[in-house]
Amino acid sequence: MIHGTWEPAPAARWEDAFLTGNGRHGALVLGDPEDDRVIVTHHTLVRPNNTPADTAPPRLAAALPALQDALLAGDATAAERFTDDRPLRWVRPFHPAFQTRVRRAPATPAPPVRRSVDFTTGVVTGVCGERRSEVFVSRADDVLVQYVSEPGPVVEVDLDHRLPGVPAALGTGRGIASAGRETVLTLRARYPDGPLGYTGLTLLLSEGGRTTVTASGVRIEGARRLLLLTRVRRHEPGADTEETTEREAHALRALAEPSDGLLALYARLLARHTALHGPAYRRVALDLEADPTERALPGSALLGRPDSTALLERLFAAGRYHLLSSSGLLPPRLTGLWTGDWNTAWSGAFTTNANLNLQTASAVAADLPEVTEAHRALIEGQVADWRENAREIFGARGIVAPSHTDGVSGHTYHFSREYPLHLWTAGADWLLVPLLAHEEASGRRDPRVTAFLSELATFYEDFLTRTGPDGRIVIVPSYSPENRPRRGSWGAIDATMDIAAARHALRAAADRAPAPDATRLRALADRLPPYRVNDDGALAEWARPGLGDRYDHRHLSHLYPVWPLDEINPYDTPALALAARRALELRGSENDSAHGHLHHGLVAARLGDAVGTEDALARVLTGDYFHDSLMSAHYPARDVYNADAAHTLPALLIEALVQSTPDRLVLLPAPPARCPRGRLTGIRTRFGARVDLEWSPGEYEAVVRPDRDAEVELRSPAGAARLVLRAGEERVLSS
């Protein structure tokens, strides 16, 4: 296997730059030896936009009963008037900070260039003749490190904010403090029409040569080595930016001690980083026995061979690497942790009605608790705002999550008539699913998750008050992202996703509640409406009779009970599983969004549909969704930089090969035809074991290593059986 990728030329576009990150800082490395640019990003960099500063949720609770009455009376368009008449407001956009530049005169003749990224270390390397540049972002020290040997006879180094889409009115100021072989470069930026902004600092150390200050940076002659240590900090309201800058400069100098040479310093910083990054990356691996010749190809060449198993191996490895590298302070954004343009699509935000959920789908099975911790951090930082959403929109206690967030505010304020996202109540449950799966895998309950579930159940107790003639709960208003029913409008009644989320949340909360509360919550869950199978034999997107399905849509919200939940599956609910499979067959791809294809594949895998998983993979691999960086795009032909496909593809492959619940292990449920043989190692199950699986046509062998005692159902190509596991006792299963 090749745990990395490479290219024989610098990146011509920032989208093709190789990526590294520590879940806080990110770097896009273009690898041009004559103008060595590294674009610096940080999860906290979101800028004020042109919409009003008020991001409070709409105060609509008083009007909610009238809306419910109107919808129940048959006014299909009533929800379109349930608004405070504000214009559509996008959440604050994510943006890059600046780029560090190390420029030298062109060499004649120009030596060949090779740039590469090593997934096991997170180091991006560029080699051109004797010159070598290595860049990583330290998980240990939270600093971007660039080490350059033999940089050239004369180089100029500066910090440059001039990136695509930068606001013309962005206020900037520079600082250069040089003494001997140490220089501190500072770039302060202030957003237009406000006091907020950010400061970037680079501590530049040189070995040998002479340093002189220029108008924008420094000029270094005759240096043998350079080391750049870079951080960026967002300005907090009321903070003393001068004091912050001095403190950060002091902290960077402290990292450079003791001064026993740049090579030794670099090795020390790298060792501290790889001690954290390396073991995390190596926990899970996929080997498809690809052709060694293809494995040696650059990524751009492999992308031209969509049927290559070497491509699938590399995309699996790259997906885990990028997911790990973009998760820390927060989980990955729509763009992961990276962008080279200030005009990021959909604000480069977190979209929680499919995109974030798909990107983090492999966190538990692929043994990346770093991703789960980042996911939890997002929730913890916003739960107070979620309470306001529940109170102001629904007049309820508890919590309601927004469908879009910039990572700072958790208020619901991004909605419109066509996308009444403020009506969506299933978001908190979907966001809690990975945390529950992590608890199941670890065998330890987190009191924070218990508290979240309790608040979510409280919301449903306050909200689910309307009933039909049969005594069943009616969920009104209800919304199925981002679709609308035939013979209805966007805001409707009894969306299947809302039913599934409410039932799951209430039962999960009941499992942790005292007996009287648990009984009450389970009784409420049992009164929710059943799912409906429509005249096409498909699981309907709305359980309400009379609301027809619109099949050509990128979202598959109504298949939420199949994936990520396990409520509908081929083993316990075969009739509903057949209806879900029919719904999947009828679903179109609309605008070919990458997340739609991967979502389709994940549901197919849960339903044991190997043809469906193969089709989803084929659509993504042949649709030109991947940049040379192996980061992906939202649309075909590499249109709109977006992490959905890159981060979700490993989850699809894992689900197709190994699935687990707290009481079931499924081996090879839906293996794609393009993967006839291989080895998947280190998979973490939700019953507390790790699984290594090796398979070939007609055969498999699985090694199960339990951390705790468990008794589970085994499903495999050999049939069904009971599997009794004892902690620490390895079990070997084979066909």
C-alpha cells in the first residue's frame, strides 16, 4: 500500500495543493520551488458578512399554534408564511488567513520538481534539485512548521494576504522585527466595517547567510537552512491585539529552544507531532492487492484510471488522512479545514442535514476518536444557542440544532420560503448519533451525552402535543431536508425523518432516565406514527396520507431509519427493508451532488445491496470529483471545492465490508464488485471489539479482538450464528 500521494509538478491551482493540518491550523502547500507558497487557515476564521449582525433565531413561538391548526386543516402552504420576513441570511463565511512565501530566482535549466504528502506523518515535501521543503502542522505544539534546506543563493520571505476573493477593504498592517538570524514577521488584518480580524505571525530562523529587511519582509543571502514557525489568531472582541501578538511571538521563540541547530529543532518538533498523528492514522488500513505499478503512479494519473483498485486504496487512505487532519477544535467544514479563496461556497460552513453527518460517518468504525471529540466540541459550544432555538421558534424547552452553522453561533437564522430550515427538528438527534456510537464502542457512557439526550427528549415532550383521530402523535410542522412533497409545500406534516429522529431520541433518552421518566418517554415514542409504504412499494418520505414523493432529489432524508439508524434493516424488519430498497431504487441523483451519491451508497450497504454500493462508487470515481490533492468537489468536473466525497468514501467502503450494532456483526454485507479481494484491518465495532477482515472470491477470514465480553449475532456469507466473545480472547471466523 502507498500511504501518501505525489505529483511531478507544482500545483497550478490552490485546489490541487497538498494538505496538512492539526484540526486547528491548516495548510495548503503548492510546492513551487521558485515561489514556495503555503496558504494558512484556521477553524476560527469566519468573517462578518453583509447581512445584519443580528443572528438570533426568529421569534415565532406565539404563531406556532395557528400554523399547526392551518396545516392540520389542509392549508398546504401555511408554513410558507411562518417567518419573521427577514431576508435569507448566510452564516459567516470561512476564509483563508494569508500565505507564507519563500521566493528565489528561477534556476537555469529548471530541475525537475516532485511534491508529495506522507499520510503517516502529515508532512508535505517538495524537492527540486538540492532544494527541499517540508511542511507539517503540529498536533503537539499547534504550529505550522516549514523547513527548507538549500533554499537558494538569495530568497525573499514575506506574509501575503492577497488571495482570491480577499475584500478590497480588508485593513492590513505588517510588522518586521529582525535580529541576527531570527525574524518575526507579523500580518494584522481587520475586516471591513468592524474592529474584528486576525493576526498571523511567523518566526523565521536562518542558518548561515545574511538577513536584510525589505518593504514587505526579509531578504536572506547564502543561508543553508530556513525554519518557519507560523500561527494565526482570530481577534476576540475587546482583546488587546498588541498584547496577544507579543504573547504569541514569545511562545514561538520558546518552541525554538534550545538552539542546537535548525535540523535538530525540526526533528524535535516533527517527533512530537508524529507521536500523536502517526498512531491515529495507522489504526485502520485497506489493502485491495492493487497492481504495484499503479500504486507507484502520481495521484493525477491514478484519477484517470477510475477502475483501478490502487485508486480506491489511495482515496481510502487520503480520506482518513484528511478527516483526521481537519478535526480537532471542530470537526470538518464543507471544505474540511482548507480553502484558498475568500468566496467559499455555502460559506464553507457546517451543514448538519447531510454533509457534516456524512463526512464523520467513519469516525467510530475507522477508529478516529479525535473526530468524535471534535464533533462533541461543536455541540458543547453551541448547546446554549440550541436552547434558544427551541424556545423562540417552538415555545419549548430543550434543544433544536440548526441546519447551518459557522462553528461559532448555533442559532437558527439561515432559512427561507424555499428552504424552511427553521422548521427542521431532527438535527440534534442526527448530530448525537456519532456520540452514541462512540459510547457503544467504548462501553462507557458520557454524562454530557446523557444530558444532551435528556434535553432533546424534553423538547419532544413539549413539541409533540398534536394528535390525530387515532390518538397517534402528529408531527406538525415537519420538514424533510431539502425536499417538498407533491400536493404539499416545504413545510408539511409527518416527515419520515422527523418521526425516526423523535422515536430514536426518546428511546435513547429513556434508556438512561429514571424509571418513571423512562416509562413516559417510551410511551410517547410508541405513539409516533408508523412509516408509510406508498403505491410504488417504496418507503414514503412523508407518512401523512396524501403527500406524494418527489424522487429526483440529492437528499435521502426519509432513509434515516436505515442509515445512520439501524431501525430498518434486512434482519429485523425485512418488509420495511424491501420498501426502503425500493425507495432507493426510485431515487434520482438530481444535480449529481457528491454527497447524494455517497449517501445512496451508505444506505445501499445497510440494506445489503452490493449493486447499489458499486453504483455509488462508480458514479463518484468516474465523475471527475477529485482534485490532484485528492480533496474532492461537490459537483462533477471538479466544480466547487468540497470535502463530502473525500471524507465519506472510507465510510462507504467500511460499511460495505464490515457493519456492527451493539448486538450484531455483519461481514461482507454489500462488497462492491470492484473489490473482489483484500484486507481491512483495525475496524472498531459497537460491541467493543476490533475486527481484521481478509476476503477473496468465495472465502473470508475475520479476526475478532474483543475488549469486553459480548454475545452478538453474526451475519456473514456463511449464514447466521451466535458469537460469544470474551474480553482479551481472540476469535477467528472463516467461511
